Amino acid sequence: MGILQPHKSVLKWLPIFFLFFCTATAHAQLTLHKSATLAELQAALQGPGLTLSNIKITKGLTGHQYGTFNGGLDSAGKGPVIGIPDGIFMTTGSLTSLLGPNSVPDYSGVTPDPPYVDQDLVSISPYAKFDPVIIEFDLIPTGDTLNFVLSFGSEEYPEYVCSQFNDGFGLFVSGPGFSTRNAAFIPGTSDAITINHVNNGTAGIRADGTACTLGNSAYFNDNGNGSGNANLQLDGFTKPITAPLAGLTAGETYHVKLALADSGDGNYDSGTFFKWLNSTDSHPVDLELTTVASNMAPVKNGTVAITYTLTNTSTTSDVEQVQTLLEWPAGISILNQDGEGSYNPATHVWSTGPIGALASTSITFNVQIGQEASYTASAEILYSDHEDPDSTPFNKATFPNEDDTASVTLTPSEAPHVTLKVRGLLQGPYDNASGLMQDKLRQQGLLPQTQPYALLGHNGTEMLSPAVAALEDNDAPTDWVLLELREQTNPAIRVAASVALIQRDGDVAEPQTNETTLHIPNVEEGRYYVTLRHRNHLGIMTATPLQLSNTATTVDFTLPETAVSGKHSRLLESHAALLWAGDVNSNNSVIASGSGNDLNAILGAILSHPENILGNSNLRLKGYLDGDLNMDGMNIYSGPDNDVNLLRANVLQYPDNGNGAANYIINGSLPE
């Protein structure tokens, strides 16, 4: 084996950090789960076409040297990221050996275990026996090929490249058809995953003449040497390395060992992030991924459609399943999607069913962008049940031009827009005691996901995000509202419109982000009337046109002193002004009796409902219904909590109805 050269601790003073003091498990986006159970480790390793069992930890300190991770694609700031979304981590030190920032050039943790020789691991790095972590399990593949992805990194970089301090990682497989085989190599080579085989291409200042390879720098991320890069402590780590292991027999059981260790001594920690991908059939197909945007220069805060298309260019082979990972940059919000297959918003994976030879499948996302100079949305094929010779998952950073990767860069334009902050209160759900509106529609899951104002002439694509729908307390959404800008010389003409949510406290908010500063695109700075409308309340409009620009103008319709168009256009309470409830049929009036009255609209919906076989007027209908004036989720014509009494009371007590006539018509103030 040769004579080991002096330990690194002799060469220079080395700060030691005892890992039983390390309690941090997350830094910014990357999160390490140190308490992962065996079942959770197994689940993180399980991929399509694989059945795993009998997982065990042969070596490694529980709570410190292994676990699961997520957030590997996300950046906390300056510096490269792992490039693997989730999986398991292994380290020869501690969690803080991995977590950024890169604060020191020579971080080390100390484990209490003595050296341990794993014969397979020392076959690729003779002195790799310090601080080992070894995970073993069995698997049964459905195909004849296994595929996996890893990122290996170390504090040994860059000083100890080409030395005997050659920390390494191995993935050893044994079973039917072959003896133990290391499957972790630099793609296209026989170079194992060690310091001396993958590096920045330059021998380190502590090189001792040990044989090394300096030609694999394309797979290497230089993370500085204590430079403060944000995402990882490790001074260098590989770009995601994806490699297959062929020659297996489908349906047979194979034993797998993941092994990592320091070489020479226990100083200068190393780590591996690992994700088992899948098992595939080696019968080849050729898949191609493309993307296109409906507008490469959409307006800032505007919307754009992005379409991804998967094409099977094979002339004879079908594929049964394909998974594609979509990466959305910060500042892009998905409004909705439409197409073939399914999309998981939690994992950002688009899964398709069978794609025949020379066939294709597509999915389109309508997204809203922000105000950055550019946004790049990208995607990469992760899996198909057949091998694709020119497609390698997770390697787009190394080989960005493979046809399994597609991206589109949007450069938002400075189109004209105006900005508003609007407040209002709806009489129906308003509670005088709290000064808030109720949110029973949200609580019961009755708020529609898409905007409901097509009947009022708005055909926008606004959608309610799950995060906003889950909000509680004062910011919880009460209902959808329609915000309009009208022409200053003829307020009957609508210049622009946007549908938003009205919160319990009256703030009008963007339905995807809950942002109360609203951007109305494609509107020049100028003077406009501002209106706030609701599906069963009378709308309200400012008394005069307001000067609007890209600096937010506040319009607070809840304040009695805010000047509005029309006489008695709002119900004035002691401390707030409310929109009148009762315009069930959206004709800009509230009518209790006579032609076109709103009570008949409530009754008609109840009598004509399929469940109302006997035609009972006291049937209580649950749902998102225009006749539900108090917005409790029930449309009620007669009996307790009915919606009719509110409407009648408004007509009888309206300030201009001096005689209390039941057939009085409350006309709305919006010009038509």
C-alpha cells in the first residue's frame, strides 16, 4: 500500500469543530434533515422502476453524518448550488461541514469512531478509512439498467489535489450476473469519484506526487477557499454526475453499498449528495424537449404562456412514462396550466403517459412575471422507462445543449402601467362588532379558483393561489372583486380592468401573491375614474377622475369622507362606508318587488335546483351563489339567516325612500 506521508495536522494548524456541538440543520434554501429514519432514507432513494428493501447504516454517526436533504436547486446567494433537488446526504464530518457559507478554507469535524477499512472503498482510494459513512440496501430493478445522480465535494480542495489525502465515494453493486462493481465514475471514463480524479484541473499546493487526473474539470464547481460563497461550506464540489449501470437482470435482487470516507486522516471533511433515479430498459428511444413562449418580451407584471413539448423521435419504440423537471425562477407565478399528463406543483415534475413513436405531447403554463430585467425558465427530462443515449438527467450545467433540456428567457418590457392600493367593505359579510368581513366562503372551500366576472365583461385569467386561499385572520380573502379604470371624459367607457380579492379587513389584494399594491398593465399614466364592483353588491366609483401613475395611488372606499359618484352610493355606518348588498342579477340596481327584482333571482335558483324535487322555497342551497348576500356559503330564501331580509331592509330603509315603499328601486351609481 506504500508509506503514508505526514498527516495534514502536522503541515499546518487546523481548527477543529467537534460535531456534537453542531445543531444547525438548515441554511437558507438547502435543508438537511439529520433525524431521518431508515424508512425516510429508503423513500428518498426510491425511484421509478425500483423496489428497495433492507436498508441499514453500516457506519456513520446518527444525527450527524447522514440524512435527507431538499432545496438543492435553490440559491441563498453568491456561489454555485448542488444542482440536485433532494435525496440523501453523507458527510465525513458534521452538518456544518456541508452548510454554507464557505466561511473557512479548512473546515473539519471530528467523529469518535476509530478508522474502519471497507475493502471496496480502499480499492479506489487506499487510505480512505477515516470518518466513514456507509449505507447499504437491496433493490429489485424492473429494467436492465440503473441510473443515479450524485454531487461529491470536499474541503480537501484545492490544496490536496494530487496527494494521498484522496477522499472518495463509491457505489458498489453486487448480484446476479457480476461480482461487486463500483458504479460511481466520471461519465465516459473509468475514473472513480475521488479528489484526485475530479478537481479544478490544477495540482494543489500540498501535492505529494500521488498519481492524479486533471482532465475532468468540466464536472467541477470551484466554491472558493473560505471565500464566503453562500450555499455550501465545501471548497469544491462536482456538478451533478449522472451515471448508468447496465447489465442487470430485471426482477432480480441486487445489493448496493454507498461508501464515503476521509483519506489519510480525519481532517478536511468531504460530503456527498445522492439521489437514486430509476431503473430503465436499455432498448433505446430518442426523446426531445422543446419550449416556446407566447411573448419573449411581455410587459412587466404581465402574463405570458410558456409551452413545453416532449417528442419521441424514435421510429419504432413507444415510451410508457416520462418525467420532466421544470425550474421556475423567483418572480414567476403559475396562474394555471393546461395540457397532457399531470403537473405536481410541489416537486415541479411534469409526468406524461405513453408517447408513441414519432408522437409528441405538450403542456402550457400561463404565468405572471414580475419586474426583473429577465427571467429564465428551464426544464430537463429526468426519466423515461427506456434509455435515451443522448440524454442524461441533471447534467444541463455541464452539457447545456443536450436535447433533453430546454429553456426560454423572457425580457420584460417597460410597458405603461399604473399602480393602485384600493380598499372597500361589502355590506353582506360585514360584522359591525369586529369591523371585519367574514370569510366563510374561504373556510368552506367555496371560493372559485378562477375569477368569476365573465358576465360583467371581464375575460382575464386571474387565479387564486393555494397559499392565498389558506390565509387566515385579517388578510383572509372574503371574495373576488372587479376593479375598473374608466375614461375621464366618459366614465361609461371602461379602459382597463383587473380581478382581485377583497380581504376581511377591506384591502384589495392580488390573488396569486396577496400583494395589496396592484399593477394595472397597458395603461398610460393619466386621469381615470376608479370603480370597485362585486357580483351581488352595487359598485362604487370615485367622484372625479384621479391622476394615476406607476407610483401607487390609494383609493379607500371604506372612508366616509372619500368622495364617490352618486347620492347615497354607499351605506354609511358610524365608522365605515359599505357597498350596498342586493344586486343579485348584476343589473346595477337593487329591486325587492316588481319587474326584474332580485328576490326572484334568489327564489328561482332555489326552486329550479335539481335537489328541490318538491319545489320548497325554504330549501337551503350550499355553494358559491349570487343569491348568497351575506356570503355564509348558503343561498336561503326563507327561514333563519335568509338572504332576503337584508335585501328588503336595504330597499325599505334607503335614505331616498322616504315613504318606505316596497317597490322602490335603488339605482346604482355606475354609468352605463
